[in-house]
Amino acid sequence: MRKKLYIKTYGCQMNVYDSARMAELLAPLGYRPSDTPDDADMILLNTCHIREKAAEKVYSELGRLRAVQDDKAARGGRTLIAVAGCVAQAEGEEILARAPQVDLVVGPQTYHRLPELIAQAERLGPGRGVIDTEFPADEKFDALPEERMTDGPAAFLSIQEGCDKFCTFCVVPYTRGAEFSRPAADVLAEARRLVAQGAREITLLGQNVNAYHGAAPDGRGEWGLGRLVRELADIEGLARIRYTTSHPRDVDDELIAAHRDVPQLMPYLHLPVQSGSDRILHAMNRGHTADAFRRIVDRLREARPDIAMASDFIVGFPGETEADHAATLDLVGRVGFAHAYAFKYSPRPGTPASAHDDHVPEAVKGERLAGLQQLLAAQQQAMNHRTVGRRLPVLLERRGKLPGQLVGRSPFMQSVHVSAPERLLGHMVDVDITHAHPSSLHGTIATAIWESGEVTQERAAV
Ligand code: SAH
Ligand code: SF4
Ligand code: F3S
């Protein structure tokens, strides 16, 4: 029987990847993805616990979903509600206490067991939540279906999970567990399958993706991320490789060399630094100074001069002074970022920083956030303006909001909008950039290809 599955994904790209894998896992049970929760047989919230706001969103959504469940029940049906992801892992039982209509709670390391858990929930009937938030030893990837439904031209591939860094503000080591790298042979096989299904770009994912140390295919030793990237670049038809999110401490010589030598490795790197103050970096347990971060960026730029840097920042970490904040602004000014996220520090249950007694007042956090965001926005806009007049390769990934419009990414991760026929979807084209907006670019497809009427395979492989 065909059943409707509605998935809502919060948080980072790992969750986006996990949601796709859960949809694949549920397909043999008859579940087909749907765009709305209305009339769904199963609703799956894949949740994020990183900041308080992210976690609270889940509860308000669960409140709204009651109506959907009641509607279906009035017609004699049942909507199963599953909570997956990091809130599930962190709060487990508490979710059932706060939202008793939830049928199952499943963690990021146990979602491969969803089919059994669903069967269990169906047997038990409403109001009897089933929970599975264990950390079983490395069995998830072996249990997931090999075949991937295609993500389209730009696909995600999880290669590393978990984190052992224990930054004092962060819940990830608790929600995702200990660091684990998939064997290189498995990663290469999944990448080949994705490319065979039409992926032209693969983004390698991990909480600390450059801590990757997967078993080598010949069973002798381990490969780091740099080595893995080199081998992936040999896959015919794979035009672009990206990876996210990385940690400054794990940027090694091999990875920097890959940025120099592998043209498929895109010149864009998201490398969170969090703060420019050494005192705060130390209190955060980041394990690097502001200068060390700058030296890494310098070396990356030596290797790949056009590399666009992106980052994450936290303002208002406990004890942060005006001088500390000024040091962050100074670092931003010196490095120059193409893109960055800035967040107000949010105390998270169970993390060491949440126990400090020198929390920064909300109003101060707000001011610091606004100042930092203004500087980062100006840098992003300047970066976007510098591309006007240039011809950039763009992988057209999806339809735009306007009719006849397609959207893709530049090598530097900028969204690029062009007028183009549908048949160019999934192709790499050259685009002359004509306009820069605060967070996107507009351009026209370079005439040589446009007028030839067809994009040849060779051209599309550039
Ligand atoms: N693994 C990555 C980032 C994971 S979380 C890294 O090591 O940097 C994504 C971002 O959320 C972090 O980079 C950080 O900027 C932000 N973040 C994490 N915990 C937070 C908290 N308690 N309050 C505010 N922002 C937080
Ligand atoms: Fe969190 Fe730090 Fe691990 Fe990143 S490195 S996931 S910020 S603990
Ligand atoms: Fe959020 Fe979990 Fe990702 S807490 S940021 S969904 S690893």
C-alpha cells in the first residue's frame, strides 16, 4: 500500500543527508515523500539541538501537528509521528513527556532500525512511545540500503560522524557520539553510485570532516581527507568536490596540498573559528589561537590563491568582554570572509560553558551580533561584487522562483541565477556574472555554449 511520508529537517547538512537516507529506508515499506504534512501516514521531524531556539522549534511544530493527527484519526486513519536527530538523542524520554502524541523517538545512530520501530509502534497503538537512542558500534552504514535515490546534480555523502573535540559550548559530542570514519572503500563505492545516478558534485560531510581517518581500501593503514579527495577526483564525471564542516586543528599538509593540486576540489572552505580572542578560544577549548587560524588561512591561500573562506562565530560566550569582541572583529577584518554565520551564545544543558556564572546579558549579545553581522555582510557583498564581469563555471542545480530561471552555484558557493532552458538542469555551464546582490549573483549563460544549442558531454564535464 502507498503511504504518505512527510519529513521536516532542521539543523545541519548531516541531518539533510540522514533525512534522505531515512526516506530511502522507508521506501520499501510503501512510504513515498510528500510536500505537506496533511493526511500523512507518517511525519518525521529530523531535529537539531545546537541552540535553544532550534530545539524549541520542534515542540511548537509538534503542537501544530496535533491537528493533522486528529484530522486523520477522525477519518479512521493514523498518523505516526517520529522524532529523529539530535533533540531525540539529547532528550529521549522528555520528548514523550512533553509531547505524548509522539509515537517514536530515534537517534542519529539508530535510524537504520526505523522499520522495526515502526512495526513496534503500530502494534502498540497511540500514546505508547517507542524509543531507540543507543550508540551501537558502527552498524548503521552497513544496515542502510546501498542504492541511493539521487539527490540531483549536487549530492551529499557522509564520511565521518561524531566529535571528540568537546568545545565547551557544544552539544554535538553528546548527541552524535564519538568520532567515527567510514572505510575509504565504502565512501568511494557510494560516490561512484551517486555519480552513476547523475551527481556532478559531491559534498563530503562530517561534524569534523577533516578529522577523517578511514581504513584504506587495501586494509593497510588509514587515509586522511586529502588522500580521499585525490582518489575521488579520479571518478569520471565527478566535476566538483566539497567538504564540510572542518576544524582548524585538523587542517593538515595533505589537505592543503589537495587544495593546490586537485582542480575538482572547489576553492571554498567553511572553517569555523568562533572567536578572535585567544582568551575566549581557550575557554571554548578550541585548541588553537587566532594567529594559528590566520596562519592556516595564509597557507591555504598560498596553495589556492582564489580560495574563498567561510566561517562560524559565536558572540557573547560567558565572560566575553568588549576587548574580546574587538579581537573577533579584528580577525574578521584581517582574514576577509566570503560568507559566515554568527550566532548569539546559547547555553546548552550538560555543556561545561553553561555552568559558568559570568553570562553576557542578552542585550549585549544582540549588539555584538549586529556589529559582527554588519561587517560580515559587507565582506560578503564586496566578494560578490568582485565577481561581476567574470565568467564562472556554474552547476545548474534547481529551478528558480521565476519561470525560465535556473539556479546553481559558483565555485565559491555563491548562488547564481540565470535564464536558461530546463534541459540545462544538472549541467555545468559558463556564466557571465552581470549583477551582485547581498547573497546571490545574476548572470547570463556564455553565448558560445548558448548558441550551439546543445551542451556537449565534454563541455558539461568542465
Ligand atoms: N563541527 C563544527 C560546527 C558544529 S555546530 C565546528 O567544529 O565548528 C555549528 C555551529 O553552531 C558552530 O560552528 C557554532 O558556531 C554554533 N554553535 C554551536 N554551539 C553553540 C551554542 N551553544 N550557542 C551558539 N552557537 C553555537
Ligand atoms: Fe561542536 Fe567543537 Fe565538535 Fe564542532 S568541534 S562539533 S563545535 S564540539
Ligand atoms: Fe544540529 Fe545535530 Fe547538526 S545538533 S547542527 S543537527 S549535528
